[in-house]
Amino acid sequence: MADEVAPPVAIVGLHGGHCFGAGAERALVAADVLVGAARQHDALSGLGRATPLTGERVELFGPLDEVIDLIGERRDRGQRVTMLASGDPGFFGIERLLVGRFGEAVEVHPAPSSIALAFARARVHWDDAAVVSVHGRSLERALPHILAAPKVAVLVSASTPPEAVGAAVLAAGATQRQAVVCSRLGEADEAVLRTDLAGLAAGTFAPLSVVVLTSEDQ
């Protein structure tokens, strides 16, 4: 865009297709291009909206670097691009990569994080809790941090589902823990299950989950 300022890139956090705040809604409505996972697009289109979304739907593809390159190309053409995210994009999310590429041109409109929702569903305050992720990190490396915290939320993954966390904690000798598995948070098929470590290790749970572990006195 010669002699012109390229438009901002927006990130909008969603839960079940719902955004949070007037700024987030404006970013969705004003977008020329909406980039996100198929389930996010489907959730957005499934809602009745006062103002329809007219932006081109682009589903996530390939490595994230290629997606970010596409966002840059569209922005250089003068198009407003809005990236769809789950929950808070600044918490183990896409914000870091987009700000690293586009800097102050990025506008962030977060939704509540999956961690905040998980503790809310568990009815446990979390200002003194630890958060551990096994996304792109081995359970073996994460386990000492899980064991050391009397109250911890564990972000699991397809390769390390909730039951794997339960089995590892049990094998390490811990027994006095209560578990709450919060799956597909904010979605229409959200599920919350309370159990103990044995039940956690023996179960089969959705990989799109957060596991809240608390000791009995928490």
C-alpha cells in the first residue's frame, strides 16, 4: 500500500462463537477476512447476529508461519484481517506470534481464558493456583511442577490427554487429589466431570480439556 497505512490486524477470542465486548464485535463485523479453525467459523455462522459477517472465510492451514504470511499479504492489500482464537489469545495463544510479526498494529480482544472458565466450573478460586501446559512439552518434564502444586490447572493435548496426566500423577505416588475435567469449555457440548485420581487415570476424556487438580484441603 504505497503512501498508505496498512489496517490493523485484530484477534478476537471466542467461546462457542460468542465474543466479549463491543470492540470484539466491531472487529468481526469490519473484517474483510476472517481467519480461524473450521469449528470457530461454524460456531460464528451458527449464531443469529444483528449484523451479518461479510468477511471472507479462511480456514487454518499448514504451519502457522504460512498463515501469518497470508495475513501479512492481505493486510498489504489494504484488507482488514481478524484472527479467531479460543479464549484469551494472550494465554498460550496466537497473540505472541502476531504481535511478534505486526507489533503495535495488532488489536487484541480476549475472551475469558480456558483456565478461568475451568476454575469457575470447578468452583475453586485460583489466585494461588499454578498453571502447567503439556502442549509441546513432555509430561515427564511437566510432572514435577504438577506434583509440587497443591492447586494446579493442566492444559492437556491430544498426545497427552487427561487420563495420561492422572496415570502419571498416580504412578508418582500421589493419591490425595481431587480432579475436575473440563472439556470443550464454552461450547454447546461442554462437559464437566468431578472425580479422583483413580477415576481420572481410568477414564477416557476429550483432549480439548483442562484438568484442575486440588489437594483435599484446598
